[in-house]
Amino acid sequence: LSPNNILLKKFSSFPFAKIADLGVARIIGFNDATSKMYFTKAPGTLHFMPPEALEDRAKYGTSLDVFSYGGIMLNTVNGEWPTPTAAAKFDPVTRQTKGFNEVERRQDHLDKFTGEAEILRPLVEACLSNDPVKRPSILDV
């Protein structure tokens, strides 16, 4: 899910959004032996995909959509594509590599949540959690 899949329309006097993402319908498989859905390929727009979507045989769940929603909110508030920074950085002094979580990787975009948009920042940060279990449910967003 990305901003490219969201269609805005006005119905009567109420604006609403439609999701036009039919690609996933073709690429989700179902394994009868385990009763789990799985991706046959990693679909999506990279900057809006959670870390677990890039794993081999990634399992589909609403937590993936919640992560994408966080990226969409970044785009909506900032008007910028939420390109993350590098996933890790090597410190030549300590000779250690430090990994960054997804919120840290998008900090430049989150810092632009000012004024009225500031109230959305905690929700967006929760949506971008590396841990799918820690993301809010689809009903909470």
C-alpha cells in the first residue's frame, strides 16, 4: 500500500478515500498444510514496506498494512516520499555497526510533524514499529 494506491473522491459533500491495490490479490498464496497465507513474491513499494515483508515466505497480515499507513501519513503530512536513511551505520572509532529501527530511519520526516500535525506523530511512530505485534491494530488506526 502506498499513496499511489489511494484514490480521493467526494461523495455527496463528504470526501473519502478508496484503496485501489489489486496486485496483492494475485500474489497471496494459501498453504492448506499450515493454514497460513504467504506471499509468493514480495509485493509493494519498498519505502512503504515493513521489514518482515522482505523476509523469505513473508506472511501477510494487517500489520503490514498498518506499517504502510504510517508511511502514507508521512507522505500526506510532509508531501515528501518517506525515503528511509540507511539501516545501519559503521562507527570507525568503536568499530561497531549500529542498526537503526524504522522510526529512527524516518526521523527527518517525523521531525516535520509540527503544528496541527504534531498530534499524529505518536500514531505514526507506533505504525512504523519494527515489531508487528507492537503496531496498533487496523481498527485502532
